[in-house]
Amino acid sequence: MTASMTDSQVLDEALASYLEQSAEVYDPRLGDHRFDGFRTFAESVIGDACRKIKVHAFPKVDAAPDEGISIGAISLIPLRRADGRVYEFAVRENGVDQFLVRTLHTPAAPGRSRPSDTVVLLRPGAQYGISHADFSDRDGTHNWLRYRCHDGPGVLPGLTVACQLILPFVKKEVVADRASRDFHTAHSKEYMALVERDGGLPGPLTARFGERLLDATMGAIFDRIAVELPALVAKVGHLMTWPDNSLCYNDQDENAVVVRAPGAMGIVQFIAPSMEEPHYASMQVLRQDDNGKPLTAESYLIPVGNGDMVRSIEAFRNGEVIDGQPMMSFDYATRRVATTPAFLETKRYPRIASTIDHVNIDWKGRRGEGYEQGVHRFVEYDGLGQERSRPPVTPAL
């Protein structure tokens, strides 16, 4: 049936299938579960891609010489362990490593009836992976595939680029690979149709699905910011506005401050460095017209410890652009999201409204938490004071 459909029709069908499982209204109490409906897609498309890379790409890289295999400007470079085995390879473009692909085999054991293989996609130097999935193949006692993947849609920009770099090396094999097709026919054929159009691994059409999915689902979160951030500023903004005062809450582990700018307002929050790594401050910005109508919203992740947090706050107050930080923006007129893999791959996009909800609704002023004069915690933790200055911690993405 899908053979007679256009790419746009295949894309529309896949998105409609997802939106049937997605709540239109954002519930802050379920922020981490906003994209639970993505799991069917993840276990179908991402699980299948990881299996194909493990089954078809790894053997070729393992059999290659140390300089790897190349097609044009793209190379797959084996990274051998001391025993000579390849559990990892680099995806290199024009001599520069773009991605790392790792695999791990877990044998069956008591309490684990089936062996499994895990495939992880990373960027070089990153602390956490972009994507992570495992699968159990058919064997003598099990005649079905099993995929497990908890990734959200934020992995798709990086994943689809990596898969398209790998695809030329395994094109013939993945086109002929029918292992997943019967398995997915019953419940995810509309998702796998995207992959077939992309040539057997997730590619441009799958990436467009991810973009449209974020447009359709992040809007409800930004709508909440448009309502709740002005309410927070009206209610307690005078008690926690940069640079006069701030809020320390949640057992004094978290710090928040309202920031005002011409035609805009924002809130910045960070957790003490010992509590969270990679260590970011989150900044939510709402821009309005003269009548208070929301125009755009932005969410930034700003490294703490090297002065970037304070510099970004001051830049915003002065009406300047906040440059060089991972971010997501939303246009209320077009209902479109603009973002970057660096922001999405931190996996924090489902929770961008959480600080506003916590301060505006949930915070009760207990356990000695409260509003403080000045913003000394922000200055000191950002490495600009003496007491808590520390080497910069800038995550590699």
C-alpha cells in the first residue's frame, strides 16, 4: 500500500499514528513522560537500525585493516581492543571523527533467558550517548525479534545523520534485510515505511518526522510557559529579580532568579555542581508584544563554572543575543520549533517548564528555603567569586 503513496503521505500517516498516542495538553506532573508514546517508534525504527548496524556494519569493520574502509570522504575506522576485537568504530568524514558506534554482547544468564546485543551511538568526547538500544535476535528457542529502546525524538537529528553516513557501506545488505519487516507489520508499519523510503536506515524522511513531531508536541509546553512565566513574575518576581535578590529552594540545592529585559522576561535556574553533571543552568525566555501577547520563547542550557551563566544573564538584560549555547526556540505564530542536536541530546527538552511550575506552584517555602538578598550564589558557582570558584565544567556534545 505504501508503495503508491508519496513521501508526504507516508510522513503524514506516521505522524498521525504518533499523535493518536500523545496528549494535546501538557501536564507538568508528567513532564518526563511527555514522549512515552514514542517508545513504539523507538523500538521499531531505532532498534531495527541498531540491529542492522550490528549485523551488517560491524563485521565489515572488523574485517578491515586498521585504516578502515572508505567510500568517498566517509570512512569507518575500527577501534580495536588489546585482543584485536572490534567493539567500537569511528564514523569519519573528511578526516574528522563525527560519531562513535559501540556494541556490547550480553549472554543469557539466570534471570535473563535470552542473550542481547546493545548498540550505542555517541559523539566523540561526549559523556553520554545520543542513542542506545538493544535487541535479541531469533535463536533456537525463540523465533521472534525483541527490541528495547527508551530514546525520545531528540535523538533523531544525530541518529539520522550517522545512519546516512554508514548506509553506503551496507546499502545492499539492509535493502535485502527482511528480518524486521514481518515483525513490525502488525503495529508499526507506518514507521518502518519511513525507513524504507530512506533506503533501509533512518535518513532525511525520518528526520522530517522528528521535526514535525517536535512542532506538534512541544507547543503545549511552550504554551504553558507563556501563561505561567508571567504569572510567576507577577506573583514573586519582585522577590527574586536579578541582580537584587534570588530564590534558594529544594533543600537549598536549587537556585532561581527572574531576569527582566526590554519586551521580554526570563527565569534562570541551576543546581549545585555536586548534584548534577554535565553542569548546566537552564534559562527560559518569553518575548511579548506591547500588549503582552507572546511572540517567541527560548530555552537555553548554559554551562556553569566559567562565567557563561552570568554573562548570558547580563547579555539578555541588555537586549543582546545569547550566542553559542545549546537552545530551542518556539514561534507562537507559526507553531514551529527551531533547535539544535546539542540541545536535544542533553535529553532535557521535556522538562523545560519544570522550574516555572516548581517555583510558581509547588514551592511552599519549607525547610528554611527562601528568598535571599543579592545573587551571590550565581556569581560564586559560576566561578566569578572566591568561595566556590571551580574549574569550568563544559560538557562536550
